[in-house]
Amino acid sequence: MFRISGGKAPKRELGLGHIFRCLSLAEQLKFNQLFFALEDFGGVQKIIRKEGHQNIFKLGKDIGVAADIRTTSRIIHKEKVDILIVDKYNVSQKYLKELIKHVKVVLVSDLKNIDFPADLVINGFIGFENKIVKNRFGTKCLLGPAYQILSNNFLKKTPKMRNFDLLATFGGFDENNIIETLLKELLHFRGKIRTKIILGPATKKTSKIRSFEKKLGNSIKIIQHTDNMFKEMADSKNGLCAGGITTYEFAALKIPFVIICQVKHQLKTAEEWNKRKLANNLGLFNKNTGKKINDFLYLVAEEKIVYKMKKKSPVDGFGTNRVVKEIMKIR
């Protein structure tokens, strides 16, 4: 069973990254009976159902730790769950210590957070070297981008011909309206940069976006959502994204990319990519972001991108397979 949280929740640092990561993992675990205990802040249940999953238990938004433990434990016993995969922001040690009494617990974590009481911790953060260690609770931890959970589509070969100069996507929910700022700057390069934008399932196509789209004509293509991010990325020469899982997807395809962080915790990931000279970090969205985007678009238009992926990417696309093998060992 997956215990996940996400959705359209401004100022909450949630988004849909945790959801898509677990859906990629669920795809590799589909021969098991799967359940989802979901804290839905908007639009998540629809996404999960679209992937063919029906066993969804909705929890209340901002459910307290005690209530969460009671509800999740009840589902575990009722459905005879043997492994619980937790992937949500700000998980507490108290929560894990209680649930591990009832079920095997796998925690999917981010950044440099690994000290949790569980049966297995997975953390594919680019800031870690690839290794397996034990944390202070004696929990086995899979660390580094070799364990980053991505769709198995990212194991495919990319085509040599690419129809778009730029693919821009800012996760499931463009909280800061970065897309509108990008479209405004693209007007200065009309006809020079063939761009595709993926809005994300929780981002509305506003009247302002429609207006820019009309002005940019054939040089822009805007889609709401994709069921195959690999296909969209593989058709593009450069990427522009937020500082979440999408950075690992671009890296897996060795596509040069630039990061604009939606929320503060993404800065650490963006800084790591920048430090390794594998991407350019434009920082948090602010009043200067438009100028930074303009500078980037100039490089795209003139084909002068200098932050190119090395021959061997730190993300090889096999992370999900490695993780599934380790999960099945604790069963």
C-alpha cells in the first residue's frame, strides 16, 4: 500500500512529485494487489484512477498524526497489507515507529534526510554518492541517483531528430505562474525558438496564456498533461523545469536543462545540479526571473548552451528496477 500526499496546494510545498514517483513505482509492482491511502489536496484521485488503480482510501486533508496512524493501521489490517510505502512531505518519526509495529515500512525520502525508523529508506538525491548504508536506526538506506524512481520509459533510446528547441514544464501545478513569464519573454524570440509547454494537470490555461499562445503562433505548442513524459522530453533539445523529479528525467536523457525553483526545498537539488555543472540554477522565482529566462532563451536561440550533460549521466534510468528488487527482499 502507498501512503501519499499531494495536489494543488499553494504555499504548501506539495505539488504532484510524490504522486508521480509512486505511480512509477506502482507500475513495476502491478502484479501485486495495490492500495493507496491518499491525502488529496486537489486532483490526485483522478490521476491515480486514470492509471488504472481503483483501491483508493481518501484521508482528510491535514490529517493529524494520531488519526493518520489509526486510519492507516485499520486499512493495513483490513486489506492484509504486508508492505507500506510512504512518500509524503514532512513524515514524522512517531508515525513510522507506530506503523512499523503493524507492517513492513518503506520510506521514500528526499534531500539529505535518511534517519528514519523503517525497514527500508530510499533516497535518490543527486547530492549523495551511490551507496547502500545503514542509518542511526539500523535501517538499510539506498542512496544516490542510481536509486532515483522514474518511469521505465526513461530506459528507452532517444531519437536523433528533435522537433522542439525547448520543453518547459514546472510540475503538476505551476504555483508561481512561471509559464506566463516564460511566454512573455518568448515574444522577443518569436519564430526563433520552437517551444512546447506542458501545463500540468493542476494548472489552468488562463486567458493570459491563451493570449500569448495566439501571438506566438506556430512557434509554440501548449498541452495540458502528458501520459508519457519521456516522449515529450525526447523530442526536445533543451529543458526548463522546476527543481523536482523532472530534473532527474532530463538528466536521464542527457538533455541540457535550466531550473527555476517553485519552492525553497527545491533549491538544494538545484544547487547540486549547478555545482556539478550539469544544469544551471536560476534560483527561486522572483521579479528578476524574467530577465534570467530571457538570457537563457538567447542561448537557446543561438545554440550556445554551455552546461551540457556528460557522456555518462548520473541518472541511468534503472533506479526503479533496483528499488523494486530491494522492496521485494523485505517482504
